[in-house]
Amino acid sequence: MYSYKTSGTCSKEIRFDVEDGIVKNVTFVFGCPGNTQGVAALVEGMKIDDVIARLKGINCGGKGTSCPDQLAIALEQVKETI
């Protein structure tokens, strides 16, 4: 299980697994429950590169980032280590 401390979002942390390049078990700590649960459900079972490509750069309310963007950043960091 990986853990990523978010920055600039309502969520404070994202926890997830990556197995054989597949994203699994995504959970957000805090944030908008419906949105974060929706994002987690949508990316379940996707290839890490596909998740990054779809979510990177999404902006929430002019913050310059978002919970989905933070997940993409977290996955990029994990991808560098695997």
C-alpha cells in the first residue's frame, strides 16, 4: 500500500496499491466523499499510465490542482520506483 500526502486539495492523503502496473484499492482521506469515491471506483483496475493520462492537470476551483490531479502525481512518483 502506498500513501501520498496531498497538497492544495480538500483531501489530505491518498492510499492505493499498484500491482503489475494496475491501480487498486484507492482511498482518499477527507475530501468530497462522492467525488473521491467516484474517482476511486473509476480508476480501479486501470493501468497506471492510463490513470495518469486521464487525471493529470485536472483543476478544481482554480486551485491549480485537484484530488484526481494529486492521484496522478502520486502515481507518477510510484511509477518511478517500480
